[in-house]
Amino acid sequence: MKKYFLTFAVAGLAFLSACTKTDKEVATATLTETADNTKNIGTVKFFELSDGKIRMDLEMDYAARADSNVAVHFHEHGDCGNMGENTHGHWNPTNEQHGKWGSGAYHSGDIGNIHLNAKGKGKVSVTTDRWSTKDGDVKNIIGRGIIVHGGTDDYKTQPTGNSGPRVGCGVIEAVK
């Protein structure tokens, strides 16, 4: 009898937690190579959480950069033309110093380095109140570019982190 009660209790908790899940997908981006925008190298999904924060889940599958680190940053404009140069500089709505996410000094576009394994796969998840998807909000990420750099961010060099060339790009778009 205890065994059945425990089974029903666990199943009930799982059901309730599934029913109260309020993460809502609000934006997405597809990352492609800047040299050939037909080659997909990753996906990015943004979720609005019940506490108002935004969670970004970024997954890369970039065999050409296997077994390395690549830097990822949000950039000002959502235009991947001209090998990603049309995105202009890092998105920095609060005019802070470039740095490592979560350290004393960093700006809202500093995502950081992502390690790609021997097959070129890697992922990162960031949850923050520094981003928004609301029109008119200075923290709005919709329409921003996401750049994958060919090098590693040193988290020191201003304003870019000396991250190397722009090898991948995507545009953050609202989910309708």
C-alpha cells in the first residue's frame, strides 16, 4: 500500500509541476555562417519566465570550429549582411565596460565563450533581468544581432574582448 501511495504522490507532483510551468517562448534566432548564410550553425531560444526574467538557451553545432571556444555577443543591429559587420558593435544599452557575464563589469550583450566539443557541439543557458522583449524598453533584445566570433573573448579588451572575426550571425525575432 505504501508503494502505491508513494507512486501516486510522485506522479501527482510531476503532474502539478507540469501544469504550473509558465515559461513562454518569446523569441528565437537561427545562427548561420557569415561566409555562407545557408549553413546553419546553431539555434537560440528565449523564454519569459514566471518571475519576468528572460532565459536564453543557445545550442551550437559548428563542426568547422570543433574542439575550440567561440565567443558570442549580442550586437546593436539585426542585419547579418557584409559578413556580420552590419550588426555594428556590441549591444550595450547601459554603457558598461565589456567583461565576463556575471562579473563586476560586463554589459548586457556579453554572453561569453562557449566550448565546442570534438564534434563542434556546445550549449549555454543564461537567465537574467537585463533583457526584455517589450516594445519601447531599453532592454529589448528583439531585432538585435547575435554574433559568433572565431576566437575566444579575453573579457578585458575594450570594447570587444579581442574575440576575433565574425564567423556566425543570427537575428533575434519575436515569436508570434
